[in-house]
Amino acid sequence: MNKTLHPAPDDLVHRHAQPGRTLLAVLHAIQDETGFVPPDAVIPLAKALNLSRAEVHGVISYYHHFRTSPPAAVTVQLCRAEACRSMGSEALAGHIEAHTGCRFAQAHAHGDETGHAHGTEGTQGTALALESLYCLGQCALSPAMTINGTLHAKVTPQKFDALLDAAVTAAGKTKEAA
Ligand code: FES
């Protein structure tokens, strides 16, 4: 996945909107490639899939998984659902906010409570995003989170600090190599 150089929306759509593919499949493919779904891709997507612009926009905005702007260099997604709450995810969220100087994003208007984070300059000058999720399927290993898509279980504040340091270092290396 190349999150630094973004292909033109028309090229993205041409590449991924193959016959027989659903809108959701195409959106996933685009986001897998670029890290987000460019707003400029809505019109070519609608044309390619014979849908209205409103239909494409509605799907993108309904599923909180889809982003319409580039992701932060480091994205932390913390599970805030019941099992993780019972194992200290809220205290962990407080630690994460205090440690990074960033805040978890607010809920989406349509009520999914996820809220994509806003890119925030956090630890060591790296753009950091904090997001809440509601169950990662790791309830027996809670509290659970992902950092840049990698799942981590039984996360303690100390473990989080080490994981974040590693992610920030890795993000710096990726940036240097780009
Ligand atoms: S409740 Fe957190 S992983 Fe299921």
C-alpha cells in the first residue's frame, strides 16, 4: 500500500471497478491501495458502477471503515466495547490521551460511535490518530487494540507505550524511505 503518492481517482476507479465487483469491494480495494477513498473518486465510481453519486457517497459515509482523507502516520484503534471496558480499556484510553497529547475522536453523526480520528501531531512529532472501535473479536484477550492495523491484545499502559514507540519509529523509517 502506498500512502504517500496518491494515484489519480480516475486511475484508481479504472483499476478496481471491474465488472461484477460490488461497490463495497471496490471501495475496500481503493482504500487498501491508497489508505483512503479520495472524494474525487465518487463521480467516476458512480459512472463505472452505474450508481448515483448519492448512493456512492452514502455507502462511504455509512461505513466508518472508509476514510475520505489520508490516514495519520500512526493510527491507534482502541476497543471500547463491554469486555474490553471490563478489563480497563477506559483507563487505558485515559493513559493513551495523556501519554500522546491527542484525544480520541468523537462519535459519528449517524451514531456508530466510532468516529475516525482527526490527524493530530502527537508523540515525537508524528501525526497520530486515536480511534475507538467496538469489538475486535478478541474479547478473551482484552483490552485489545490495533496500531496501524496490527492487532494487539492484553494491552497495558506500559505495553502500549512500547508499541507506540515501535510504531512511531517504523513510521519514521517509512517516511525516510519514501
Ligand atoms: S469487546 Fe473488545 S475485543 Fe471484543
